[in-house]
Amino acid sequence: MIASRLALSTEQIDAAARRVMARCEELARISADSGAITRVYLSPEHARVNALADAWMREVGMTTRQDAAGNQLGLLPAADPDAPVLMLGSHLDTVIDAGRFDGIVGVLMAIEVVRILRVASADGGWRSPFPFGIEVAAFADEEGTRFGRALLGSSAVAGTWDDAWWDLEDADGITLRDAHRAFGLDAAAIRDAARAPGQLVGYLEAHIEQGPELDRRDEPLAVVSSIASARRFQVVVEGEARHAGGTPYDMRRDALLGASEAALAVERICSSEHHIIGTVGQLEAFPGAVNVIPGETRMSIDLRGEFDGARDRVWERISRELDEIMGRRRLSWHAREVHSAPALFCAPLLQDVVREGIRASVASAEPASLFSPAGHDGMTLGALTDVGMLFLRNADGISHHPAESVLGGDVALGIRALAEAVAHRGAEPS
């Protein structure tokens, strides 16, 4: 691996970090909810942040477009207009009542890296100095907040769009197809968003760590080794709704108590396994009256693991435990899998260039290498190209919450590291 080729001034990097932090605040004001940050796919807020990202991409000399899935893209071409590209980016959508930085900081850092690396072209514009172009992607729907299916934007780019998704509905009963049309997009053109493998030399993403490891280590940056495999289930527990006062305990078939015991079993089983994380994030009882024993309960189970096989074995254990719990309580249960994604192992070459980028930016010990239990757009892009990721420290590891935080100084280090990583990739053989 070569030594750093970049001569970057502290003033240049600090100015870039200040722009990123200010623009995170500007985007935070674009929300469907007053007093909270909420931006979902194919919403007016989605259109507004795409327009801002478009302007910021053009400001640094990129040509821009919105693709057939609603992703906002900017291109800094190579001297050869037919050359492949190195894609940088993340996402601009959020969960409900989100923080300011999840996804957003990665998009804005990528734009600043283009500003740093661009060189003047013969036509008076700007181009990439490398044998590949640089493309910035602001993906449209990483979180899956509106339609319950994550990674829609990057799936379209990776060529893994599933037409069955068109029938997904949001909380108001609006289908994905209808929302897509109302946004001004053409469902028939969705395949146009897909890239061929030869069009990319890789994908690099900067992202806040959505956990506490860097904060505990007191380190600003880390290399990501892999992204968790994931499976999500909607579980229905069925019992019998009866009068809360008139039904003795030996006759009760309480679906809520069965689901509650199941949730505790998920915690017990997963906490005993290395790098397996299970979460029950939704629990709803029906009919939901104060004086009626719940006859049905619906719950979610989110499973994540470093390795697919270990994750699947844990689901088998959970299933056997649910059989025992529901049998003992005279209840029945069934599950519907709503999401499945294999583990994504970051490419060794891109891990190396990110590591060299950190070494060139942080005067410290060997950069940490961390497994990501959180999902990212790279999970889908791994079906298309090599993936690498850079983590930034996140105070206390809190994310998907308004208290989410990143330091401007860490953003400055991250911008330098990402720019160095791109330069190192440019010096490697294709």
C-alpha cells in the first residue's frame, strides 16, 4: 500500500467539516413532524432534500440526476468519459424522530471529498484525477420507515428490485406504486436505475457508528470489517379474548402474556450468543380494551448476526422456545418473514485503503476494525461491487434518536481519511 499522495491543509479540512455540520443542521429542519426529524421515502421532504443535495453536488462541479428510484446522484467524471466510477455515499431518509447524522453525514462528507479531489478539466469544468470517475449517491430509502421494506433505493441501483414490493402499503394504505407515481417517477423505468458490475470499481461509505465501541475506546475512526446479516419477522400469537373480570386464571389463553414471555426468550437466547442481537420492537394487543383479555398479539422480531449460519440457528432456537411457551399457555403462533439479508464482508482491498486513510489522518495506534450490527446500503451494493466502510465515533453510541451526536473534529478527520482512501484506491491497479 502506497504512502499518502495528498497535501491537505488543516484550514481546507476544517472548512469542509464546518460545511458538513452546518448542512446537517439545515437538513434537520426538513421534516414531516414539527419538533422532530422525520423524512420518509417518496414524501415532500424527500423531494426537498434531494433538491438541496442536487445543488450541493453541482456546487462542486458534479453533473447530477435523480434516478428512477428517487436516488439523488452526482458524477465527477474521469478524463475518459466511459471509465467506471467509484461510488461514495449514504442515505438522506430517516426513521421517525431521528437524529441529525445517521446516513446524512456520509452523503455530505462524500460531496466534500469531491471538492478536495477534483481537478480542472480541459473544458473549464472539473474531473476526477483518477482512472475512474467519482459518483456520490444520496440513497432514498435505507431505513424502510414508510413501507416496512428497507434498502429500496440501493436495491434498485444493485439490480435487486423485486416487483412484489410495488404492492407494499404505508400506514395510510397508499401503495408503493401509487406513491412512486405521485412523486413523479415511472414504475416501468425502475430497471433503469440498475448498474452493471463493470460500471463500478467499488463503493465506499462513511457512517456514524451506531454503537459505543469507538466512544469507549476514545478513538475517532474505524475500519468496518463486515455488516450484519439480518432477518425480520412479524409474529402473531393467538389466544382467546374473554372478560377480564369473569375469566379465572386456569381458563385464560392470554396472547399478550404469551408474547411477553416470547420477547423475554428472544433477549435470553440472543444475549447468550456471540454477535447475535435480537430485538422485539413492536408489540400490539387486540382487541386492546382495558377489561378484555387479549385474544391476539402481534410482535416483531429483528435478528442480526455476524454470520448467516449462527443467525439462522438462533432463529431455530427461538422457534422451538415459542413452541414450548405457546403450548404451555394453550396458545398458537405463526411468523411471516418480512426481510432477509446476508452478511456483507467488506472487500480486503477497500478495508486496506480505508485503514491507510485513517493512518494518514489520525496519529494513533493501529486503526480499530469493527463489525457493524446495523444495516447499511452497502449490504445491497455488495451484490454489485466491492464495498468498504469508514465509521465515525458517535457519543455514547446512541442512534435513531434525537440525541445522536458526532463531533466536528471527528468529521474533519473522517473527511481527510475518506479522501485519502479514495486516493489510495486510485493508485491501485484496476
